[in-house]
Amino acid sequence: MTASNSVLQSTYPWTKAPLIASAPMLNIALPPLAISVSEAGGLGFLAGGFDVSNLERNLEETTRLVRESKNTEIRNFHAETGILPMGVGFINWGADLEIAVAAIEKYKPCAVWFFAPRSQPDDLRAWAERVRAATDGRTKIWVQVGAVIEAVDVAEALRPDVLVVQGSDAGGHGLARSASVITLVPEVRDALHVNHATKDALPVILAAGGIVDGRGMAASLSLGSSGVVMGTRFLASSEATVARGYQAEVLRASDGGRNTVRSTVYDRVRGIGGWPERYDGRGVVNESYVDSVERGMDDEENRRLYQEEVKKGDDGWGPTGRMTTYAGTGVGLIKEALPVATILERVRCEATGLIRNLAGI
Amino acid sequence: MTASNSVLQSTYPWTKAPLIASAPMLNIALPPLAISVSEAGGLGFLAGGFDVSNLERNLEETTRLVRESKNTEIRNFHAETGILPMGVGFINWGADLEIAVAAIEKYKPCAVWFFAPRSQPDDLRAWAERVRAATDGRTKIWVQVGAVIEAVDVAEALRPDVLVVQGSDAGGHGLARSASVITLVPEVRDALHVNHATKDALPVILAAGGIVDGRGMAASLSLGSSGVVMGTRFLASSEATVARGYQAEVLRASDGGRNTVRSTVYDRVRGIGGWPERYDGRGVVNESYVDSVERGMDDEENRRLYQEEVKKGDDGWGPTGRMTTYAGTGVGLIKEALPVATILERVRCEATGLIRNLAGI
């Protein structure tokens, strides 16, 4: 299970194949989560988000954690190369390019992850060019896409190192109209092969959306990805910066296809208005959703009730609450919060065992 | 790749493991498709649909085709057991139990496939009981589900032989709110294991929804299924009873997450009003959808335009047409119409090769 992953492992030598990356979940993927994923042989991403005002502080903190890490591999990688063995994810419709580039130049994360520009891929051209110039190409370009046409356009325009191919099961934001990875990953792969003369120029494909265990990992590899990105799984990790109520709801929710929904209501009640129209977000069904969609409540009243709910703290989460629980359809497969190292070890081990078992060896 | 499939192969001895079944697609899965799938070592289903008035005629025709088949295995199976080596699928909210049971008793299909009763699982109790009695348990009970709770309830109430676990990528009808197989199949599997004392009592799980090639098959097996059901792939087969315009649209359409939608509009324009509210259907975006959803056209006008379009015949299909192209998100992976035998051989061969390759052997 290593041949197709040589590019990733030569770029990120502390990682194990197949690669597991953690999604740059807004407000949650902070230094403790990002470093723990990289320490466990994965690639951890910091959330840069759409408001990059905390970016420098988070990168500074991450750098300190790397220097103090007991993991000699990532500590030495940083000491020897000056490259931070973590990535940073941006929500490009809102993120400030100048602030981002200055921070990238200073801290040199090993990857940036672009997502949701107003215009895909045009608005990302300057980002890709400036980031490459800032660290002389050592910060690799990852771009998240959710449709075949996006993948082809982005590959052609930006020559990214990695495409994160996100299917409809993903939690949080993604394309409102999308296939799951079961068809999206193979079709993206085929389309890239048709559109590229040589295989060398192809970006690495990572699958995202609904992958929470070794079964999802093995499936993703079967579909043609070189690794996976997980988000929801890490919400229930010891190292995520997540409210206790949020994590409890992730552990409680089950039957994710039925009990999560794609909607814009969770942005509307929280007054987040910047997302381009093609996106919505998947979260566990709660009162905000039911009031909006089933009871026809207007946004103003729904938002007022949300603001009241915030005062309840952890008790505001849950099916009868109003705090947003962004999570993917795999939420029902997550039964306990675990240390990140355990999650990565189990996913890899289960995937390898499954594939060997299917092969009859 | 055979161990977990022994139950299916002992029940259906002409089939190869892992099992490939063809979905009972309304008006399309007629005797030529059903027999060709079984002749190729799969399990072909006839569409019984919600109006079973053609059922007896189709079973009679299928029986004749089996008796005349050049495939000695399925001919002998039928001659020796009296069991028809094909299944019949019903849309249970509309199908007449008495007519169905009489036909099943007479022709003895090897399986029935239940889908979309008004009340799940209650409305299926009589169906399961009567079918079992009609052929002394030799007609096996398959039930299609689209959520974990449905799977658990059906398994408990009906003790089906097979659960067809349908994910959100599927073409045609399914639960409007659903996960893809990437999370649904593992969560169903886990839930059944928790709810059953012994593994022997567990139904076999087949994955459906977005599976069109060996990659989808290998992924489904990784997720915990014992085989797959394909629908959309067989729309582009030589043996499907499908309009030329419909098949051409399946071959044309790509980027299925973007260019297909789940909607009830395709039922509404065709005047099909019986589906329980929890279902809609996935089809390629066309003028009926755009008029209804983006331009706010009322159903009456939309239906009138549909009826006009019918007169165009094959030219009525396509993105600017109004004839319905039910298809899954995997539609973009289908580039040519092929004989059923070639489809099954390629899917099996690709899946096996992929798994061996991932295992490094």
C-alpha cells in the first residue's frame, strides 16, 4: 500500500502511507490538533479560515509546539528545513491574501489548502503564485474541489500538488450539489488522466467526506485516492478545540444520512453571510433547521433564538438545541472520543487488514 | 474474495462471488436484461413495479428465455429446482399483493425485492409471510433500505435474506435524505451486529448507489458489503429495454454530482403521484427541473410541456429536453453501451485486480 504514495512521503517524510490529513475545521483545528496529527504520522492542518487575524498567533504557537515536540522526526524536519510540518487551510472568499502570505513567508507551513474562492479557479491564481514565491515552492498547494469540472479547471489553472476531492457526505461546508466520493473520486481521476499528457504532472488525489474509519480509508484507496482527509472523526478527538456540548452531540448522533442535513440555515442563524451561493454546510438536525425548513420561521427570529441559546453553553447543543453541530454523515460511526494517535493507528491498521483480507492473504 | 459470500453462492449456485445484481428498474429491467445478468453469473431482477399487470407476462417470457438459454447452469438450475434464476422487484406502495403472490407461486423467482412500502416495515410483513408460504421459503426476501433505522427495523421485523443498502448517489427513487454507501453500509453493518445475538441470523448486505465499475465494487466490499447492485450502469447495456434517447443521455452526461439532482419533479410532470413523501428520485438535470426549481413554473404547465415533449420521441431527452433521465451520480463514468456479460466481467476483473494491487500482491 505504498507505491502510489511516494510523492507525498518524499514531500512530507514524517508521514506514513497512505496519508491521513486532518481538515482545517474553523475554530477547531487549532495548534493542539494540528501538531498531534503530524506527530502521529499524518498531516495536520490549522484553520486559517476567512478571518485570518489569529493566523500569525496560531502559527507561532504551532512552531513552539514543534520545537518542543517529543517526536524527533517532526522536530528534526523543522530544524533542518525550516518548514513547519503542518498545513494551513484558508476559506478564500474571505481570507486576506497579504496577511496570509506574510505569515506563510515567516512560518513556512508545508502546505496551504485553498477552499471556496468566489470564483474558482480564477481567484486562486494570485494565491498560488504568491504562496509559491513566498517559500520558493516549499509550501505545497492543496485545493479542495467538489465537482469534476472544478478539479479539471483547478488542475489546469493552478497545477496544484494535491486535490482534496470532497464528496457530499462531508460535514461543514461543501458544494450544495455534489456526488459522494464513491463516484466523484473515480471520475475526477479519469478526467485528470484524459486532460494531462503525462502522469507526472497530475496532482495527488485525497478523498474527503464520510471517511471516519479503516473501511472508509480502504474504500477511498479502491476508488483511486492516495489517502484521505478526515474532519468529523477528529471532532471526537482529545486534541480538538471543541466545546464539550459539540463533542457530546457528535458522539450521540447516529444514522447520519437521516439525522444530518445540508443547509445554509446554520450560517444564517449565526450571521455568517459571505459564502458563495454554491455552498452550504452539513450539520446535525436541530431546532434552527426544523424551525426554518419545517415551520417556516423567518431568519430574524431564528437568529434571535440562536443568540439566546448561546447563553446556555454546552447545553445549547443537541437535537432540541440551537448550537450548530457541523458533522458529516459518518457521525454515527463515531462512538467515543479518542486521542489522535489512536485514531490514526486504528484507521491505518483496519484499512490494511481489510485489504489483505479481501485479497485473501 | 469468496469467504463472506458463501451464503449467496449456495442459494444462487450459478452466481460468481462477489455477487452483482441488476436493479429492478421500472420499464427497463425486462426479461432480456434480467436473463442476461443471470447468464453472466449475476442475479438479474425483473421490474414488477407498482402496477403489476405485466408481471405474469414478463415471468412467462423470462421462463421461456431460461428454458432456451445456452447457459447450461441456469437452464439446469431451473429444470432441477423449478426455481427461476431471476428475481422480481416490487414498489410496494402500489403493487397488488394477491396478483404478485399468485405469479410468484406459479413461476417461483429465486428472490423478491421489496421497496418503498407506505409504512416500513409494517406493510411488508404480509408480503414476506405470503411470499415465503407461496414457494415454501425458496423465494428469498430482499428488502431495499436507505437508512440505518430502516435496516434495523426491517431486519428485526422481517428477517430478510438480503438487505439492499441504497446510498444517496443512486439513480431513480430513494430516500430524499440519505447518506452515500461510504458511511451507510458500515453503519448498517455495525448496527445489525449490535442488534443480533448471532452472526448467522444476519441478512447479507449488498451495496447500491453510485457503483458502476470495479472501483465502486472494491470500495463496497471494503465498506462491508458482500456484493453490489447496479442500475445506471445497465441503462447503457445492450440488453436494457431503454429508449435510444434515454441511453444516449446516460452516455452524454458527466460530472454526476453536479448534473444530476434529487427531486420529485420528474414524478410530478409525469403524473405519478403515489410515492410516499420520504422518497424522491435522482435524474439528469433537464428543462422540467430548471423550469420548476429555478424559474418557479407551476406543475400544471410543466406537465403540459412534458406531454408535448413525449411526441418528440428520442429527441425529447437531453439537458434542454423534458423526458426524464433517471440516473445516478456515476453516470459520468459510463462512456459506452456494452453487453451485460462484458460489464459483469470487467467489474469483477477490475475489482479483483485493484484489491490485489492495494494488498501489494
